[in-house]
Amino acid sequence: MVGGLWAAALSARVFPDKLRRELGDKVHSGLVAAGRVTPAARVSGAMSRHTKDGGAGADVHLRQVTAEIALGTPTGLEAAVKRQLDRADAAYAKGDLRRAAASIQTVGKTLFDRRLHFDRLTSPLADDPEAFLRAWRQSAAVQAMAAPRGRREPAAANPSDRPVRLLMATYGNHGFIELIRRHFAEAENVELRFIDPTGKGDEVALMGGQLAMIEHALGGQQAYAEKVADWLQPHIDWADVVFIDWCAALATLFSMIDPGSTRIIVRLHSFEAFSLWPHLVDFSRVDDLVFVSDHLRDLAVAAVPGMIANGTRLHVVTNAMDLRGFYRDKKPDARFTLGVVGIKAVAKDPRWAVEVLRHLRRHDDRYRLVFYGTDLNADATPDTRRYWDQFLADIRDLERAGAVVRTGHVADMPSALVDVGVVLSSSVRESFHCGLVEGAASGAIPIVRDWPFFAGRPASAASLFPDNWVVRSPHEAADRIIGATNSDAQMQATGSAAAEHAISTWDWQIVKHDFDKLILGEDSVAGGNFQ
């Protein structure tokens, strides 16, 4: 009723555009703050339709729809995105590349808003990438931005008369690359360089130039591209192989440069699949694209078909994990202790683990649940605050009874896991879930929720892990745990089998050979003498 009245009022011709926008913004923000998404959407639609300045109307429409994300996935999202992209297309057609780039970036910030994909238990992109990105893919400006620029020559074979020159590059996060870096640093047939621009002002500034990256892809920003080349071209010229960890800003910058005969490898983890970054990478200049799981590969390719449009080779290579040190004797009370490693993201869904615990304690009140790791940052967005408040309400009485424990950050997880007899993956999505696999390697019984983002698809948790690890509901999880922990001997046997599988499948001593093949070639072994 309220929304309809305001929509009718804001449709009146008597309002000049500026007053219409100011009043509409005030009403719209009040309705969003009150949680009234439907009337807010009516106000937004009416105001944008009747704003005479089409560009300003498109800006207002998208801005207000973005505000509505606080209440869920807006019904008017696709229309607002299309309207702004029409503006980008018109600007591109006129040669106004800066205006086109600005509109593309604005849309990207909305489509890949963390509240849609990270701070909730669902994601419209994961549900249906084609439908969610329909307007994006149909835009002429976006198509021009994503058009392959190619390279002047194919990547050369690795040299046989000298060590392979390998450049590894990342930005800030070394956690997933350190074992790989150390492995090749110690190899006799590899000469390694490593770059990380963290703390280097000029280079970090280049990485922060997303708008300039988009404008360059449209055909402009030559001065910016020259600065990028001044930084990265010498590294590319030196290297035989470049390995870039994370398919984000640094990968985008490398793809701005024709690599000549240098082979370019990029590894995509998880968050990037739900971000704008892969849409900015020129995959015609990427020879090999690496994923840590089949289901992540499938989602990323569905979201960014350009990944496979120009012959880029796709690989699935597990995360580098040193698992052998995790296997230790369990403490006597571990049989009744469940562990969840990592709760600092809504996607970890610790409330699901609490529901498993409730089922178990109806059977035997000795079961308890320990959460390892830093708490969720509840103040990041309203969604995270809502989820965290619900979680705290769930565990309030259980914490008082000692049935739920939160440890905070733990520096020595192998030692901590001697207390854990069952390790849970309660997440709605994971690219691989190292914490779960480390728990399994410790001899804890792994119980993996069939991650809802991927459940029922050709590749999912059910295809990544053994059948007896994966469950579809908290009730099924509890039944599996009760059966596997009905005696110390049963727990030991089940946990030992899980550890053997984890270590023999995913330990670094196994996985390192996949990296040797990827970087050095099918028959090469890092550390051996070159021929």
C-alpha cells in the first residue's frame, strides 16, 4: 500500500528530476531499512521509469536495486543491470570508453556483490549462471571487453639444455602456494623467481586500477598498460613459465601483456568464481588454468565460458597439503568429540553442525562439538550479523553445558585434532575443504555435508569424496556418526581407513608429481638433473 502510493506520487510529472530522485532515494532507503522489499522495489521502478534523464535514471535504478540486496536477491536486478549495460553499450558505440568502462564496473560491483554470493547460504550465480548473467553476456560493451586479444606466437616447450625459468606470482596470500614454492626452489632443474607486490605502493596501485583494466580491454588506457608492462614485461621475458596464484587482479594484469613464447599458468581457487575478476582476464593469453576440484571447474566455466573459448587447457590439481604429520593417536574421549575447522564465513554454516549435535545428544549426551578458528566477522554486512546472531542463539545453552566449545585461532592444528574423533564439513560450498581433509588425515571420521551449491550435479562433494564420507542431512550425519563411534575399536578402524585414503590421495608427496607434470612436463621430475 505504502509503496504503491509513493510509486504513484513519484510518477507525477510535476516533479523535476532532481527532486524526484532526492525524494525517491529517501523513501526507498527508509523502506529498505524497514525490511519492506516489495514496496521499495515499486518506488525504485517508478522513480527510474519517470526520470527524464536516462543516464541518471539508470544510475538511480541500479543504486537502489543494489540497496535492496540487503533484503535478498532483488526482483528488479536483471532489469536494472540491463538498463545500465545499455548505457555502457551506447557509450562504447560513441567511442566514450571511460563512460562505458564505468558502467561495466558499476554493474560488476552489483552482480558480484558479496551479499549475493558469500554472506548467505545460497547464490543466484551458483543456482543458474546463465540466467543470472544473461544481461551481462548480451551487452556489446561487455563482449568487446572480453574479446580475445591473442598472442603473437604459441608458448615454447621448456628448454632441455638449462634449468626451467619459473616465475611464481601471488598477492599477499601465501598459504596455498608455499609448499609448491619451496618444492621448486629446491629443484636442481628449476631457476625460481617469486614476486609479491604487497607493500610496494606503485605496484599495488596498478593492481587497484580495475576501472583502467576495463577501459584498456575496451581499447583505451594505453598509458596505464605501459606502466603495467614496465613492471611485468621483464619478468615475462625472463621466464619460461609463469605461475600466477589466484585468478584475480594480478592475473588480469599479466593477461594485458602479450606473453610471446612464455607459458602462462593461472590457478583459480574459489572466491574468484563469484567475482568480476575472471571476466577481466584475457584467457587467450593463458595456456593452462588450474582448479582444485572438478565441481569448481564446472561452476567457473559455466560462469565464464571464455575460459575455454581459445584453447586454454583446464587442469584439476589438488591443493598442496602436508598431511602425514596430522596422523597421531587420539585421546580417549575423542570418540565423542566432533570438530569443525573454520567458521569465519557464512558458507561454513556452523548451524548445520549444531543440528547434527542435537540429534546425537538425543542418543548420548556425551557428544560435544568443538569449533576451531576465528569467529565470523558479524559486522561485515547485515546478512552476516543476522546469521551470527542466530548461531549464537543456537549454541547459547549448549555452550553453558560444555557441549559446544569455540577455541578461536589455533596455531597447531595437528596437536588440536588429537581431541577430535569426528571431523565435520558443514559448509554449503567448498572448493575442496582442506580443514576437513586434514581432519581425516588425523584419523578423525570425516562426515561431509553434500554441499548444496553443487549437490546433484555431475561433480560435487559426492564425486570428490568416498561414498561413506558424504551425507545429505543432519539426521543422516548423526546416524553415520553413531554407527562409526559405537565402540573405540570401530572408531579407530573407521578413522584409520579415512586417514589412509586422505594421505594416499591428497598428501603433498602424491600431489607434487601433478605440479611437476603441469610446470615441467609429463616426464619431468623436479629435483632431477636436466638433460
